[in-house]
Amino acid sequence: MKKTGSDNSPRGTEPADGSQAEPIERARLQAEVAKQRVRIAKEELKRARKRLKEAKREAKRARKLAASTRKIWKRARRNARKSGATGVVTGVRTRGGSRSQKTRAASKSRQTAQS
């Protein structure tokens, strides 16, 4: 007689040689691996979101710096046109808003030379 995949043993639902336990164990392991993959993907997504936030912050800082630099450049160009000077402008204020002593001295000497 031809054997089939099922075993009609008198013991009931218990497998004869453990062949049923193997696919169940394999499925359990596959489910565990799938859970690990999901956990790793979630962590990766979290890291990517953090990188995106930081990139947005950096872009905002760069835009602010570019705007302030443009303003300083325009102010210096206007002042240069007003004074009729050509070349490098020494009266440019830095980002902090305070000029250095050299710049102050140069602007004072220009003022005294004009008067």
C-alpha cells in the first residue's frame, strides 16, 4: 500500500517521528526573523527622520547666514558708492554686529580726512 503524508497512529495527534514539529519550528523562526526585520526597519526610519530634521535645521541656518551676508554686502556696496571709493571696503560689519578696532580706526581716519 502507498504511504501518504498523514500518519494514522493510535497515539492521536502526536507525530510519529517529529516531522510535524520541524515545519512549525521553521515557521516560528521565520516569524521571529520577520519581527527583527521590522524592528530594524523602524529604527532605520527613526534615524532617517532625525537626519532629515538636522538637514532642515542646517538649511535654515544657511539661509539665515546667506541673508545676513547679503545684507552686509549690499550695505557695504551702498556705502562704497556713496563715498565714491573703489576697491575693498573696510567699513564692513561682521555678523556679530560690532566692528573691529582696525575698522573703527579706518572709518575715523576717513572722517577726519573728509573734514
